[in-house]
Amino acid sequence: MRIAYLDCFSGISGDMFLGALVDAGVSARLFEETAVALDLGARLEISRVNRSGITATKVDVFVHGEKELPREEHWEQGHAHHHPHESQSRAGAPAPHGHGRSLSQIKQIIGEAAISETAKGTAIGIFHALGAAEAKIHEVPIEAIHFHEVGAVDALVDIVCAAVGVEALGVDEIICSPLNVGGGTVKCAHGTFPIPAPATVELLKGAPVYSSGIQAELVTPTGAAIVNKLAARFAPFPEMKIEKAGYGAGTRDFPGHANVLRLTLGESLPALAAKTQQETITVLEANLDDLNPQVFGYVMDRLLEAGALDVFGAPVQMKKNRPGMVLTVLAKAEDAAKLTQILFAETTTLGVRRREERRQALARKWVTVATRWGHVRLKIASMNGTVTNYAPEYEDCRKIAAEKHVPLKSVMQEAMQEYLKIE
């Protein structure tokens, strides 16, 4: 599978994403033609720049000869800021003073653009995410959100070119790193806000973020919207065979910090992590040195009946040289509190340790087979769709063996033979 990895160690913006795409091999001419085709008075200037020792591609959007501002998008709700350079609508008339373009107008512009239907859908999805984030913050309908005139054209070019560029890139999945959001404050149409801006925070819900301390807006709303719609998942650098890498430059050049977005392309490798299910489980532990052994077995049964994934005990030598047991419970996070209460109620422990651990598990399912004595369930474990282990359920076999007066091993052997017949 061909994948792309976004390294957002210096955040992400629309122009940085376009620069990384060009640097990774997407045609600069494709972007230039796309910008002109929007018929909004916009053109691109693509250059090579240096950011703290790293050569990267810089994409600048000019609207009627004016270069885009460092702050990529300017949103308005209820009123607008007048800008001396009014952009022209597709019909040639200036957009109304005092108002930016609404989402429906932007959708119309994208819908009429000479790009593929797939790219149109992607671009509209990114813009909708931006509008929905602002609408939620201001508690207004999404159509009440308007783009500032020049800001709207900048964002349109960035987003439409991003959609066209991703299609040209031809990858099956985009994976994103944790995002460095920056710090300080940013001036928006509604005032000064802490970084990340409210819309950026809304768009990055569920994404891993951090700040390295740089006092600048490293993740813009447009960049956050691109990640929101295009990134399939967030992860450290994936196991892959690297083909090429591209660097997209940000507007600012920070001393000692390369303000670039890196896009790495390649083929994913069949790593164990890709073949198995990864999950977070809760581990509960209690030390017991004065519990009746009969109660120990009862407690294990209770915990399993209450939803524990597994329960086991290990003998240990405790203080004052007393023999004891460490009772360990593996559980889903949502069951941890309930199982902890059982440990306190049913054992003599005065404390329960709790920690979260990651585990990789083979995909499992149950299959029922018919033996001459009755039905038996088998647990089937698979990796990447290939069966690796299978075993008959002990309790089913034990019950049949006891009721039919046949050796347990005979029931288990026949269950496995019947399973092999249906495979």
C-alpha cells in the first residue's frame, strides 16, 4: 500500500502543504493552472527557499497582485472588515461590500471549477469543516459564516489545489504525526486569541498536539482542516520503504528551527502492528498475603464473570517473609472501576494498583462445529486474514465429556478435525 506521512514538527498551513506536494513531485504547473482556472484573480508564485539549513518549496498566493498575509484565512460573522482589494465574483461583479463569501457561494465556485469530481468533493469537505468549526464556536448557522474577501480567495486556492494535489499524489492513505501548534496569540477578525486559535482547536479534536514553545501560529485553521479531512490516522513515523520526501516552507524563518512541513512517500511494510489489533487495556494489581485460598478462586471467577479480560495470580514472598499472591486483572478501561470495587469487596487488600498498557492482539472469532456428541465452539485467531491458531473451547468439551462419558481428549480432537474439514 502506498502511503504518505505528514511530519508536522513545525505545524501545517495551506501553503506549506502545497509546497510539500510540489517538492514531493506533484506538478507545479498543475497548481498554477488550477489557481487560474478558479477565475478569482489569483496566481501562484512557486520558489525555492532556505529554512534553517533545509531547502524547501514555498508557494505564495497573489490575489490581484497582492501577496497573501501570514494569517491565511479571515473569517467573519455578522460583519466584515473592508479591504482595499476587493476580489471579483465569477460573473465579474465585485462581491458585496461588508460581507465575505458564504459557504454556499464557495461551494458553487468549487462546483464550477474545471477539476475532477473527486477533487471537488475533497475541497468542499475541507471548506465545510472550516465553516462548521467557526459556526460551532459562534453558535450560528453555518451559512452565517463568511470569508473575508482576500482571505477567501487565498483559502480557496490553497484548499482546491490541496484537493487536486492529493489526487495527483495517488496514495492510499495519509498518516499524520502529532502537531506542533506553536504559542502566543493571534489577531483574528473578532479580536486577539491564544494560539491555537479557536477554530484550529475545534478542527483538531481527537488529534495529538503539543507546543515546542515557538511563539507563532504554526497550525492555521486551513492546515487543521486539511489534516481533519485528509489524515486517516495519527501515528509516529510508520514502517515504510521510503521513495521520496518533500519539504514545504512556512512564511516565517525561525532561528534554529526549520519551519517546514515534511511529506514522505513510500510503500508500507507488513509490520506486526499492521497485522494485529492494537488496543489499550487497564491492568489492576493487588498484593494478598492473608486471603483464604478458597476465596482466591472465588474472586477470580467473579472478576471474569464481571467482564475481566483475564485474571491470574503469581506467588510472591512479601514483607516479614510471608508467602503471598499478586492478583492481576486485565480489563477494558470502562470496566476498571467496577472490577476494582470487587477486589476491595471480596479480598483483604488495602490498595489496588492501576496502569494503562498497550497490547497487540491477534484478531479472534468463534466458530461452532458439530461432533458426534454435540456442538463445540472453537476460538480462531488470525493475522492479516490468515488463521494462525485455533483451539476448541474447554468448557464445551468438558461438559460433553462429562455428560456423554467419553474422554475429554477425544472430544477435543474430533472438534479440531471437524473444523479442518470446513476450512
